[in-house]
Amino acid sequence: MEMQPGQMAYDRAITVFSPDGRLFQVEYAREAVRRGATTAGVIFKDGAVLAADRRIPNPKLAEPASLEKIHQIDEHVACATAGLVADARVLVDFARLTAQINRVTYAEGMTVELLARKICDYKQQYTQFGGVRPFGTALLVAGYDDTGVRLFETEPSGSLTSFKATSTGGNKGPVMELLEQKYQPNMDVDSAILLAIEAIRQSLEDPATLSQVEVCLVHRDRGFRRLSAEEIQKYAARLPPPSGTPRGGRS
């Protein structure tokens, strides 16, 4: 983002609006998300698929299981994170605590929309008070409840949007183009998994490898399940050949 000298005074605190109504620290937090790994979410008939690029820094030495990008929040809700990993961990812990308090208080699971709104309320507080900074993380929150299967994107500003399929993080543009072209209502689980993996492949610098991709299901009948590396490779082998040139530009 290019900033004029006169705007620098509005760059120092989260509580100060610029004359054109912008909060620069929130915009910088969005940039942290754009520099993060790519995530994708797809709703199918009986649940939702979440997929994420884990970006393992040293595949030979790192333990992949320690680099989670997708987290279970409750029996019926999960989220994929893009942006600052530490910020994401704090938000996941908050979401889990909120869901459990609701379950203990009312003896039932929290609706996906209410949980996503609670997360966004928490994020929004960090855009309004001095001495804090916004969370540099966007979450895709997916799950099911009595209202159906839901998928929400939560932004650093605290805004909330519901989607049938969406992506956040790095190289979001080509991923969204693919989802818009190929998403179909009432997909079966296999088609949704294939679409989610293909969407992540659109963002990879080397589309030939999907070894670092993490995929999870939130299924109405089977609950939360994390796909094994072997399962992901079997799905990857069924994908059509990648089109165009390899994607780049992510840090």
C-alpha cells in the first residue's frame, strides 16, 4: 500500500481514522492475510470440506502434524486459518471456549452462524480500542446445525460473509475463479473434496505436488475427520491436468 507523507499520522494507532475514513492498521492486517497460505472451503450436500496449504518450511525435518492450518472447534464445526499463525491459535482457543460454554450452558451445540459472529465480535474489539492491534488472521468457519450446512469467512476487521464456496489467504484470485466456474449445488462429498484440492492446487507455485495440503471434512453423519496424506494423494491423482502456468508471488 502506498502512503502519502500526510497520511503517516493516521498510521500510528488503531483508533485514529484517516480523513478518507480508513483504518490503516486494519488494512495492514488484511495484507498479512494476503501474504498467508491459501485456504479453501466448499459446501456439499451433507457437510463441508476445508483445505489448506500448510507450507512446511523444511519437509525433511519438520513434523507436518505440528503445522495445523485446519482446527476442530466443536463436534460439528471446524475452521481453516490464513495469516499469522499465532493470532490464529488465539482465535481458535477463543472459539473452542465459546462453543464449550454454550454447550455446558444450554446442553446443545452452538449454531455455526452464532459462533462465527462471536469470533467476529472478538476481532472487532481489537479494531476499536487503544493499545491493541487487529488480528492478522482470516478464518473460514464451516459446520452444520439445524439450519443446514454453513460456511463463513471472518476478516481482520470483524466483518462476516457467508459462502457456498470460498477462499482466503495468498493467491485468492485464481482460486475464486476456479470455484466460481466449477462449484455446483448439492455436490457429493467426493466431488467437493476434489474441487477443494483442485482449488488449492491453483495457488501452488508447483502444481505437480500436493504433499503439503491439509484436508478435513465436517460431515453431518460422521462429524469431523481429517484426511490422511494417502487419501489426499489418491484424490489428487484423479484431478484433471493443471491448466496455465504455475502460480507464484506468495511469501
